[in-house]
Amino acid sequence: MKVLLIKDVKGLGKAGEVKEVKDGYGQNFLIGKGLAKAATTEVLRKYESDKKKEAENLRFEIANLEKLKEELSKITLEIFKPVGANGNLFGGVTKDEIAHALKEQKNIELDKKSLECDTLKSIGIHEISVKLGHAIHANFKINIKAE
């Protein structure tokens, strides 16, 4: 019996492979536990079309992330914070404030967890790095000014 593996099976193969197995093992164990499907032409055709759709979606997502990276590289955010007599900030600028300012000023929504910076505690221009996903990193600038 031929089966299309849906999940990796130790000692047999990886997901997506077509394997020849004994009828009882294929029906009772692999198909019974949802690890494989019988390798009919219809199942194989559907699997191939699903793989193509998945690859197309991945290409589309990467293209959008590249466009966002380019957009972010041109941005300089401005954040106004209260400053003490010696010129130091009261508190600091957190990732949450940066993400909120990005949404307010440029209408770009990023998760604060994707920002790679510590709390900013000084006035001036700082460079912020962002993990966008799929090994794509972007940078943008933030200008902290006295209020």
C-alpha cells in the first residue's frame, strides 16, 4: 500500500514523502493515527496544489516585509518627553511608547516584542532595529526631544 506521510514518522520518513508500507501498518497505524493518507492520485494532486499555494503565500509575505523594511528605513519618529534641570529624561522611552508613536505618526503597526532596543534614556537620535520575520531586519530612527 502506498501512503502520503502527513507528519514525520520516525524510522519511516518525513512529511510529504510517499512510502510503500504493509497494508495493516498503513491502515491501522499510519492512517488510523492521522500520520498519513492513502496515496491516491486525488490526494497527491491536492497535496501538490496546497504546497504551491503555501509557497506563493510565503513569497507574497516576504515581498510585503521587504517593502515594509524599505518604508521603515526612511522613517524618523519624533517623541517629546519631559526633561529635568540637568537635561536628563524623566524615566525613559519604552518599546511600547515607540510602537504607539509609530502607529500614531506613520500608521505602521508593529508588535513591541519585535523591537530590539532597551529603554532609551537620553535625548537625541537613536537607531532602532526591528525583527520583521523570515530573517528580515529593518532599522529606523527615533528623535527624542525635550518637551
